[in-house]
Amino acid sequence: MTFDTCGIIGNSSALQGVFRILAKVAPSDSTVLVTGESGTGKELLVRALHRNSKRAEKPLVPINCGAIPRELLESELFGHEKGAFTHAIRTKVGRFELAQGGTVFLDEIGEMDLALQVKILRVLQEREFERVGGTKTIKADVRVIAATNRDLEEEVSKGTFREDLFYRLNVIPLILPPLRERGPDILTLARHFLARFCTEHRSSALEPSPEVNAILQNYSWPGNVRELENFMERMSILCDGDQISVADLPDKILRETGVELPPPALVAETGGFRWPELSDLREHQLGLKEFLDHIEDRLLAQALSEVDGIKNKAAELLGIKRTTLIEKLKKKNML
């Protein structure tokens, strides 16, 4: 059987180590705990575990334990009987039943309430559960994969996560490394995302300059792969020409990597601002409207980059209303 990485891209030694464990673990029914920082791609790793397992033809049913109110999570997981509580007007099948024969993915397991952790422990130990308000015991023929960006051992020591559940989940630990530890994968992913977004947003290709490549590799990427993907989408929309230059990068990346921009074109040798002159139009072979449009495009792009694309903050920097900014971005196809 060909191993399916489910779109996880990279050839770094750190990622190859994960793939080696993944290939051994996926065919088994062992419980797996996937850990890693936010944005590292834990969900893709879980999909790869399921896709390469003996349960691949059955459902992979995810549930985000941190996104559902605690009082509703038990019903989402195990279902409920009609009349079990107010508004339970009909019987509901839970995620564990929906996943019969397949895999249940408990995302953000570290957010789960202690009382509910006891019931998850029972499913792992006894392979059975009851719906909320029900008395019939239902067998759970499922594989359980959990994921979290928290340090569960630390949560156990703080008393916010059950020690017995931790050890039940942590049969096979899979740690997804942060992007900053994946070396060459940064540029591989950057090129991949850029090619995809250029196809969607542009009529021409775009690539980072050699200087930009060096900066991208030295940046820490606290938001990991998700941050890199969002950044490349922004570049595909905001960059002119066919190359990302150092001047296109946001201040936070330049500051962290210790890069200083050269003075802008409209700064006099003395360091003070100077007004544009006719010679500037002649030098760039532009008419007045085109010249002003280029200046406006540049300022819009810089404002958006400086505030990570948050439009109300960009509008404040530019001294205009948010609605005005949106109109300008729409007109310039920069949204």
C-alpha cells in the first residue's frame, strides 16, 4: 500500500522522523496522542493516521473539544435520548456512534472538563458507553486519536487533566515539530503555497528574492505552517511585479531577523521627506494618475502588512474610515 501523507509537505529530517513513526503506527489500532504547537498541521497528521489504517474505509469523525460548550460536549460525543434534558426533543446519535468501525479524533483534548474525562477514560478502557439519559450500553468499535497544543504532563501536575487518562491516550505519542525546526521545509512550503495562491489571485507567477528567502528561513514563524500559508496568500495579492522584495515584508519579520530597509525613494539625502517631482514621473515613465496609484497601492500594502491584514487597524494607520479602505481594496482587487 502506498503511504498517503495527506498533503503534509517537507523533506526535513525532523518531519521524516515523524513519517517513520507514522508509517509504523497507522496500521495498528493503538491510541495516538498528537502534540505540537498551534498551526503545525496536527489535523493533517491525524488524517494520515486514519487514511493509512485498516479503518480507512470507515468514517473519520472529528470533534473539537474546545469549541463546544462543556454542557453540550457530552451529548455531542455520546448522543442523547429523547427527553434526557430540556430541548432534547428527539434521540440524537453521538460522534462515537457515527464513527463505528472508524476513527474518532478528539481535537484540543486538553480543554475537556474533568468530569467528562472520566467518561472518555471508560470508553478507552471498556470500549463502551451510554447515551445521555439512556440505559442501553453501546459498544465502541472505534480507534481514538487525540490532539492538543498543551503540555498534558504539565496539566496533570496542575490537576486540570487526569493522569490515568493521559497515560491511556499517550500509548503512541506523535510530536509534530514547529516550522522553525524544519529548516529547508520553510522554503519548500513557501513555494508550494505561493504557486497555489498565484494561480487563484494573479495572472503571473511570483517568487521570493534570494534576500527574502534568507529572511524567511531565519524568521521563527510563531504561527507555524498556518502563518506561512496566510503570509504567502497576502503576498500573492499585494505584491507588484514577479518577485517578493525585502520591502514587501512586514515590520515584525524584519525586526525579528534584524533587517533594516533602505530609505524610501521619496526621502532626501538629508533624511527628510521631499515631495515628488516631475522627474520622478519621467524616471518611472508614468502619468500622474498611474504614479499616484502606485504610491497609494504601496501605502495600502504596507499598512496591511504592518497590522497582519487587520483592516480596521490598517484604516487607523492610514487615517481613513474602514469602509473607505474596503472600497479602495475592492477597486484595486487587493481583497
